[in-house]
Amino acid sequence: MNKYITNTIEIKDGTALSKAKNDITMFLAEEKYIELPLKRFKNKIEKLITSDYRIVRLLQPVKKDDIVCLQYPTSLGPWFEKKFIEGVHKRGAKLIILIHDLDSLRFENSPQVIEEEISVIEMADCVISDNEHMSQLFIKHGVDKPIINLGIFDYFHSNEINEKKYSRTFINFAGNLNKSNFIFQLSGKTKLTINTFGMWDNKKKLPSYIKYNGLVNSEELTNFLNVGYGLVWDGTSAHEVKGTYGEYMRINNPHKTSLYLSSGMPVIIWKNAALADFVLTNDVGITINSLDEIEGKLNEVSVEDYDKMAKNAKRISMKLRNGFFVKSAMKSAEKMLRNN
């Protein structure tokens, strides 16, 4: 029996767009998974004409009783994904879908588009979901296949884990500032420093509390995370979670959480985010309802409290950098498929 893992080939633009899939591909290669590269189509005509040929050629080595893991979504669309899954099943192989994102909730939030995604997911023989909140969403929408919770995305880097420095005012934020309007809504009287990394196209002057460091390669970014906390927040408002991106935090695993923890840095996360459970259970950060609460919350954290959270984050970092969570989830999925 052979095992395969898809990996969508993305454009290298300096962002972390493809890091999660690349990391999973690398970690599962250590478990004898063979990469199946999925290349983007140049246009709709090429997709229409060459999809069947591409799938047949890609799946040529796949035999009966092999296992294929599809990293979802592929960026090639549900039409291609359904054809791919059908191709796997025609060859007598089993298919695991490993969920990275649900674009229907991240972008569209439309019942029709959600059902389209569900129709792809329920074609799998086994599903690896981000977390229990996402799993319950699938069950609510009628997915009756075995579902395994990933827990959190692993995050590879080989950088040294430096001792983190306690601070009541220093916050790090990695992300696209062009879509992070909340970061600009703090009071001008705030004592916080927001140390930011990511894309920023706006020529408008940044508030004095924001320190902008530009776009840093995802493999090197952990070298810059040495003081305070990492912020996990999204949406249109600093005062409450609003908007599609904000609400999406209720069910997904933001990759920036893994970034911070892989560097051994405690996090600050929305109280109702799906990953808040993980943060509190492992004592690697604090939860908030609003960015307005940060200063008060951090004043309550002693040096001893912070050092304990940083120590716990360093312990989790070892797991994240070695692919513990995806390897564990995949072994459970393989066992489930064997038993069925």
C-alpha cells in the first residue's frame, strides 16, 4: 500500500499563503507519503480541456487500497476537486480530505456555496477537520463520514527558540494590514506598541502605536518574535468581532496562532475563537472579548504568569515544529480506514 498527499503549487510572493500545505507535505513525507503536485490552470479554457487528462496522469501510480490525502481547498475549484476524488475512488483507493479552510465561510458566507463545499467534503472516506467546532458544523450539514480533529496546524522552522521577554505593552501582529482595519482603531492614548509584519499598500500615515517592519519571509519571521505576545484577531472592528473574517474565527485554526506558538510566544486571542479552547487548555495565552481589554488584561499578568505561559508555548513549539498534530491525525485516519 502506498500513501499520497496533494500539494497545490502556489506563486511565491513572500507571503505565507502556501506554508501550511508545504509544511504538511513535508511532515507527511516523513510518514512515507508521496507528493502529488497540483498546478494552477492558466485560464478556464485550459481547466475545461485538460482537467480529465491531468487527473488521469496525476493518479497513474495510485493503486487499489492506496490512501490519497487531499489538502482542501486546492485553489482549483469544487468541479476539479470532485473529479479528482472520483478518480481516486475509480482506482479503488481511499481518500482523506484534510481541511485548511472553508472558503464558503471565509469569503462568501452563503448557504448555497456552503452546500457546494459540503458536497465535496462528504465524498471523502474520512475527514480531518480543524477542530471540534468545525467538526460539529460538518455534522450539522449532514456529513456522515468519520471526522478527526486536527487540533492546531503544525508550523515548521529550524530557528532557535529564544527566551521571551515579559511586557505589559508589547504586542506582535503578523498578517495583511490592508485587510486588518481593527489594528488602526485603538485609542490614540493607548500605551500599547503593536509590532506588525505583513503587507501594507496604503500610503496613509500609520498611528504612532504601530511599529511596521514590512513583509518578512515566513521561515524567518520567528526570529523577530522575542517580546510580549502574538495577537490573533480578525474582522472589521477592534471593539468586537464583526464581519465575515471575524466570525470565521469561530470555526477555523488561524495559521498565525501556530506561527506565534512555534516561536515559543504566548498569544492573545478572541474569547469565542475555536482555538481559544486550545490556548486555555495548554495555558499558552489569554483570551479577550475586545482589543480594548488588552491593557487591563496584561496588567493582571505577573512575570511568573508570563514565564509559565512562555514555557508551555515552548513545549507546544516542539510539537508544532515536528508535525506532531498532523502526524497524529493522519495515523488516526489511517487506522479508521483500515478498520472500515
